[in-house]
Amino acid sequence: MNDNFDWINEDIPEGDIHYNEDGSAYIPIEKLYPLLDRYDTHWGHTNFKFSIIDVPGKKFASGSLELILPNQKRRLLGAATIEILPVKEDEYDLSGLEATMVSEATKNAGKKIGKRFGRYLNKTEPHSYFEAKKKRVNRDTMEQVKMKPDAHTLTQYQEAYEKGDKALMQLLEKTYIL
């Protein structure tokens, strides 16, 4: 792999960043393809999988692929799932969804290359996701997220209560919804 690519970790030019209605940022696929060409002129993808997922009252399109970068000796997995909005009640337009999922999965895989490809694009600081995950906090509000306890944890809590083990009870209460 050629490590002389300082440009892959440069900031994304403002003109290359677009925004969804919810305020999240993305790089359009037509901006990403030239970057992939610059990074590896023989890039491509393989093992594309596509499916439509029906859940009561909703439909989702899901796709995954491997982004192949032969000159860099890298293979990156990319995947995406989007909700398909109905055009009318219970009527969906499914045309063009496979191409959309190829684009979304390619963009997702490309993010792994570096900052210029969209890594950290919707994060305020590069490692906030990992820090939030370690601390089990909500990244948006930075409030601690408590987990739903399983049967073993509930039994453990009840035994701690019966024994008067306040330290164990406090520990479990910090981590679980009790």
C-alpha cells in the first residue's frame, strides 16, 4: 500500500459537501468517483448484494459490496440501508434503487480510506464515536445511555438488594434501567 497520500486526510473542500434535510452532511457520489480514480485507477466493486426489506407499514432497501482497490492492495466493505418512502399509500417506486444502493455502499466503504473521503464528516471530533461507545453515552446529548437488563442481571440485582450490597446495586443502576 502506498502511504504517500497526505491528501486523503485533508479536509473536504466546502463545495464538495452537501447536506440532507436533517442537516447531516455527505459527499455526492459524482464527487467521490474522481477521488477513487486518484487513489487507485483500477478501483471497482464486487459481491454486491441487494434486498428489499418489508416490515409492517414500511419498506427498506439494503445493499452491500466490497470496494476493491487493487493498486493499494485493499478491499473495503461498504453497506447501506435506506427507508423507501411511499409515493402514495402502500405504493412504492422501486426503480433505480439498486443503483442508489451501489452508490451509498460505495460511499460508505470509501469513508474508510480517510478524511477526504468522508471519514468523520458528521462527527464534531475524530474520536467522539469511539469515546461515546466506551462510555455508553449518546453522542448527540452526551448523556449516559442505560441498557435494558437481561434475566441474569435482574437476578443479580435482586440478590444484591437482599444482601444489602449497595455497591453492586449502584453499579448495576448506573449501567442498567432498573
